[in-house]
Amino acid sequence: MSRALDLPEKETYQLVRLDHAGGIHGFTDHSSDIQYDDGILYLSTPSMEVKLAESNGTLEPKKSTLELPREEAICVNLTRGLPHQPVFVTVREVYRPTSGGPAAHSAITFRGQLTRSILNYQGDRDRILFEMQDPKSFLTVPLGIQCNHTCDHAFGDGGCKKNLGVLTEGGTVTDISGSVVTITGLSAHSDNYWRKGTVERNGLVLDIRDWDDSDPSVFYLNNEPQPSWVGQIVVVTPGCSKSQEECDTKWSNLENFRGAGFAIPPYNPNLEIGG
């Protein structure tokens, strides 16, 4: 059975699909829009350019790139300099006969995530370059634990065992002033309950730098959120400083505390005698 891929005369084009919690965007370098089998309309963007890194059997991270015109809506949102929820990329190459013949043949050539955007690429103010990484690029992570006096667990993970599901709350963002956000509708709490926690919407998680019960609706974040958050509901999760004292008094979870540094004596046992 012949395939479009094997024909001496055929046309080929690429479909690029960008998925994030706020929506799905499709682009193609074909001369006309393409309604593909996945139900997505891929907008004709002849100037789009995809450069995929060499595929090999090693774990060395290599970056692929995607160039798009600056005027596309997704480009505007991704290049504001503000945090954005994860954007996942699927690149598909399609082959189809120029006339008659077998059905079109397609193959996915890349799956990964956008990791960086570059404005005014190569001096062209109308072009945006996006760097993309596949899953193996995210395998470079530290292994083992650090010997600190603070806990090595992430708050609420399988080692910490604190159930964050019963601690998270939903609130409404009423104002954004830089990285200072006003959130209403939360329960009353004391001391530093929300400090070191997170605020999340549509997969975008921002850390809470500071919070005080003297002004409970004001949250100081590490990063400025998107303006579209105003009037929207966000999920707020409390935090932990990972100190032994807070693990005990704030969360009653001392049995799961993993501050390996506490087991290290305050002297060099090879050279000194403790006393």
C-alpha cells in the first residue's frame, strides 16, 4: 500500500500546536488555513519557521526553536515579561499528494514545552524566537538531599505527608500593583500562615514572598501576575519555612521533618572533641 510520504511528487507542511490552560493555538506554514483531524484550526503563517534539534540517543539537552510573527496574540502574552502558565508544543509534519493518490500521511516530530522567548530576533522587531525543550531536557536535576538544618522535603510532598488539599482556599483577586496582590474571600488566619505559600491560576504558580495578618488581604509575591487575574478566582496554598520549629508548632508534623544537617555535630570530629 503506497503512502503519500513515498510519492515522488507531494507537498509537505508543518502544524504547530500550542496548548496552555488559557487555550489552544494552531499555526501552519501552509499557504492556507488547515482544519486538522484534532479539531484545531491551524492558521496560515507562511513566515513561521521550526528548527528541531538533532534527535539522538543521549540525554544531553538540546534546544529546538520556533519563530512566529510578533502580532500573533499568543506572542503578545508570552513576551510581556510576566510569568505565564506552561505552554506545551506539538509539531506535526504532514505529507499529502499534489493530486489524487493515497491519503495524507502525518508524523509528530516534536513534543515539548516553551522555555524562553526572544524579542526582536536578529534585529527584526516583528519576529519572536521561542526556545523549546523536550522532556529529556528536564532530567538535569540534583539527586540526593542537602545536609541543611532546614527540611529537604517540599511542603506537602510524599515525604512531608502534609495534606495540602484540606489547607488550600479559593479567593478573588481584586487588585494588582506590581507584585503586590489583593485577594479577598479567604478565611482568617494568624501570624505568617500564607508566607512561603503559593497563589495559582490555570497552572501558573507564583510564590508568596510575604504575608501578615495585620493586613490579611494583601499578598507580596515574588513575581507580578498577569493583569487578567483581576476579578478571577485563584487557589491559595499556605507555606512552610521548613524550619524545625515551624514544622512542629505550626504544622504539628515534626515526625516527618528531614533536616539532615541537625545530625551533623557543630565541630569536626576528626580534629576536635565535642564538649
